[in-house]
Amino acid sequence: MYVGPQSEPGEERFQLTVCTPSALAERLHHHPVLIGRHWLFVPELRPAEVGRWLSDRIAVLEAATWSELAAKIGRIGEWEFEDWLGGPEE
């Protein structure tokens, strides 16, 4: 999926791996430990549904700059501490 200003500088490719349970089992059979930042698990591979799901999540993201927006897109897979600033107000 390409996101950003279309046909202009800043358009970037966002890539993730879509994986079904059977495909995951097969991968784990050959590689007992997998590390992956952008993995999306689905019961069945339906590319149109996955594309809509991602587009819906990207469409609601807002930021003041393209760099900030790109960082949010890259964090669609959330991690609790990624945005934590460590201040007492959080």
C-alpha cells in the first residue's frame, strides 16, 4: 500500500505481512521463532477486505506533518510504550 502525497515527494510504501493460521503454522514449522513488526493475522486471506481494513485505519489518522503521520502509519500495530513520554500526567 502506498500512502502519502500521491505522485509527489513523500509518497511511501507501507508493507505488512498478512498471515492465516495455517500459513503461520507452516512458517513456525520451519522457523520456530518469528519476529515481525507488521504482521496482520486473518482467518482467511481476502485481499480486498484487508485493503479496506487498512485504508479505514489510515484514513482516520491525523498529524501536523507528513513525518508525524508516517510515524503513526508505521505504528498501526500498537505497542503500549511507543508513545509513552514517562511523565506523571500519563
